[in-house]
Amino acid sequence: MKAGLGLEGRVVVVAGAGGGGIGSATARALAAAGAHVAGIDRSAEAFDAIRDDLEREGLPHRLFECDLAVEGAADTVVEAIEDELGPVDGVVNVVGGFESPDQMGPMLGEGAEQTFGRLLDFNLRPTLAMSIAVARRLRERSSPGSIVQITSSTGLVSMPFGAGYAASKAALVNLTRTMAVEWGRTNVRVNAIACGTIQTAEARRWAEGVEEAARRVVPLGRTGEPEEIAGAALFLLSDLASYVSGIVLGVDGGALARAPYNDEHDLPVFITDDAIRDRLLND
């Protein structure tokens, strides 16, 4: 079977395509690979970061303003996309995150339960709704398709002071695997990308100094770029991944492979002898 990264002629939805971060980078990468991208975001202003790039490069796209948290909105927007562009072949769900740094806080803090609930809704419901809306249409047409969920490495480990976010990303990992099993018989593949520390424009606004921290704890010695997540999404949507379903692909510079008991030099903290440390670090 001939397989490649090209997506020529396919209609792919990017939910959360605005804002200049992972969604925008993914929309650009998929359009450059030949897909007709249908970008969704909840405000038209969010598209300012991507519209000019796509138009300047002549890449096929349409942008749809839609709040996927509204009941029934996912079905409505997918119907509109298919009426205009044709049958949808895949979707990348980038919706989610923190709506503000204020949503970080201790689980014993005031209002923690309410914040937890809001983060679960924000990070799960739109993705669930969009996945179901696309999968139903694929099943009705007996067409193969690919769904890619953007989750986080925090969903595989922990996130102190960000319990709602981490729990929602852990739930998204489980949803991904469950969807892959339930929908596999209809030839719908579902996979997730567990992002590490990615330097988006939004992250830079409230995470100063993260590059220096990354040099100390990430094996590749740096933060990731949105385009590196987009590359993984392109692979999972493509025919190169035609037998890949139910996986969680870590794109984190090796961070999750690193032992939690390693120090900043990647030596176990229990190796305290200076002579041994010097030999290991300098041989």
C-alpha cells in the first residue's frame, strides 16, 4: 500500500485553530500538506493570527466562528462545513487549556471545586462533542477517518495546583482509547498527542523564565514549538499512520522518560559522592 504524509483533497477540521498557538500551527501544516482546512474558534478575532498567513500562501481553508461548548454547536458547524467543503475526513481537537492563570490554585483553596468543574467542562465537553459529530458522519458514510486529540503530559503524571486541568487531560487520554476501541470497527482511528512544555504566544505572557527551566529538566534542553505538535498531528492524520489507533504520542522533548529522582544534571539524587559525580559527568 502506497502511503505518505500528503492530505490532498481531504477536509480536516481544526477545532481551536485561532490564537497563534498549536491550533494555528496545525491548520497551517495541514493546509500545506494539501488538506482543505476548516478552522473553528469561538471568536472571529482569534483568527487574526492565522488568516493572513493562509491567504498569503494561497492555502485552502475556511474559518468558522463557533463556541463548541454550546449544546448542539458541534453538529451544526460540522453540517455547515460539509455543506460548503464536502465530507469531513478528520479532525484535530485543540480546544482546552487554562482560561486564565487564576485557575491555578491549591485543591484546599477557596472555590477549588468550582474551578475544577469549569476546567473539566472546558477541556472535555467541546472535544467530546466534536469527536462524536465527526465520527457519526464517518460511520454514516462508511468512510475511514482520523481523530486527533491534543492532550498534555500532565494527564499522564500530575500537576500540583492545576488538578482540574491535569484531571481533564487524563480523562481525555481515557476517552481517546475508548473511542479508538468503540469506533475502530467503523475504520475511524483515534489518537492523542501528549504535549510537553510548548512555547505558544499565550504561554510566553505568563510563563517567563520557562526556557531556562527547560534547559535544566528537559532532556532535549529546550521547550517545544507549536509546529512540532503540528508535525505529529499531520503524521497521525496521514496514511503513514493507517494502522495506528488508541495511542498517546508524547511530544515533550523526552521529559516523561526522565526519572523524577534525577537532578538537573540527570544524575540520581542519591549519588552524592563528588568523585563519582565528576567521573560520570566528565568521562
